[in-house]
Amino acid sequence: MRDESSITATEIKLRKQSRVLEVAFADGQRYELPFEYLRVHSPSAEVQGHGAAEAVLVLGKETVGITAVEPIGHYAVRLVFDDGHSTGLYTWKYLHELGSQRAAKWAAYEARRARAARG
């Protein structure tokens, strides 16, 4: 298991035109994280609730933008979205997890979205 204190972002690029946040890590990994993906997986209590059973399905964020990336100490950033959402701290560990598990997390989100559409 990786020591979470060893996960450090070394570079963050906000690519507004391609709508991705590019994050490079000290371990050599580099991920391009789409804005919509980051918004629907916000670590905020508003989205995550206070446990897995309380997680909120966030919809309609296909065109969401990020207007600012604010550093929080040496361990996280706050992303300011153009829909007004700016709560939740994206720690280096969480950003690394979002990058390394992107396919699985996105598939789970799409499955939840499909179930919700069926009612």
C-alpha cells in the first residue's frame, strides 16, 4: 500500500479549451482529468454526503468549466467551477485516485446515471 504522504503533485495545468485538468505526480504518473469528471466526483459533503450510501448523483455537468485552481497548503487544491461549486478539497491523494481509477469510477457513474434515467 502506498504511503499517502508520498503522493505529491508536481505540476497542475488548467486546460480550459480541452476542458481537462492535467496533473503530474512525483511518482511519474500524469493524468488528464475532464472537468465534468472532477465536478461529479467532488470530494465535498454536498456531493459525497457523509458516507457512500448518501452520495448524490450529480447530473447536467457536461459543459461545466473550472475558473480557478486555488492551492491549499502543500497537500490539496480547491477547484472553483463556473456553476458556483467550490467546496471540497482535492487532495493530492484524491486526485491521484481519480486519475488511476478513472475508467472504473466513470463507468460506475454512467451506470448510476442510466439507472436514474430509467427511474
